[in-house]
Amino acid sequence: MLRKNKNTDIAPKTEERGLQRHSDARNPITWLEEMDDWFDEFRRGFEERFLNPLSPWTEARRARPSQTLVDLTDEGQGFLFQVELPGVAKEDVDLHVTPDGIEVTAEARRENAVEHEGYYRWERSHETFHRAMPFPAQARPERAEASLKDGVLEVRVPKKGPTMKEERVKVRVQ
């Protein structure tokens, strides 16, 4: 046993320090379960404070534009841009094409009224879609063509200069 004297910085071994070591030697599974409890408690407190139905952040989260599914395909002579816009009329689509990219904003408004004897329900929903994507090469926006069919918007934009397709050539190793 080492004792602290005037010339050393070693702390003496005490009963309190021995108890601390004993508690550190617990089962690691118990320690992980306690950590899970701590995180669950933190998550519940966070949700109660910031994500309850009356919270202003919840409403802002609902009003945020939806991320829609998008495909951008290089067809050699031009680009094919496809975006899913379910429930959107073509009058509600705002489409902008530049030589460097494309931007789509759309709104879907739905109303549903059900009336039965002694019962009336009227539901409304409003959803905003927004996507912007850069083109990998310069495009000619003045020649862009767009169509909306079955909830899918297709935009064809020709390139300024066509890209040649790369051919794979097998090379024999000697």
C-alpha cells in the first residue's frame, strides 16, 4: 500500500475509492440498459416540449414542402427530367428551366365532403412540392417541352452540344 507523503503525488487508497471501483465493475449490459433509459427519457422530454400537437414547430414541419421523387436522365441529345406530382393539376405547376438547371414548384389542393344522415364531414388538404436540380452540362431552356400525365411531370430539355456515347472496348492484356 502506498501512502501519500510530502514527496509524492499518489493519493491514498480509501474506502470511498474502493466503493467507486466496485460500482464500475458492474455488468456492462446493466450499464447499457441504464443508457437506454436515459436516452428514452431525453427523447420523451424533447417530444413533449417541441413536438406536441400545439407546438408552433409541429405546424411549421407540416407546412414544409414535400420532397418528391425525381429522375434526371442524360439521353445524349438532351435531358429527361421526371418528377412525381400526385394530385397536382397542370395549372398549379410552376416550372423554370435555365441553362444550368431546372426548378419545379407545385401545389396540390384536395377537398372531400361526406354527408350522411346526422353526420357531415368536410376534409381539406394542401401540399406543396418543390425540387431544384442542376444539369450536368449546359442546356437550351428555350427549347424545353413539358407534359403532365397521370401525376408524372416530364420535361425534355435539349443540350447545347450533344454528348457522344462512350463505347466500351475490350483490351487484351499481354
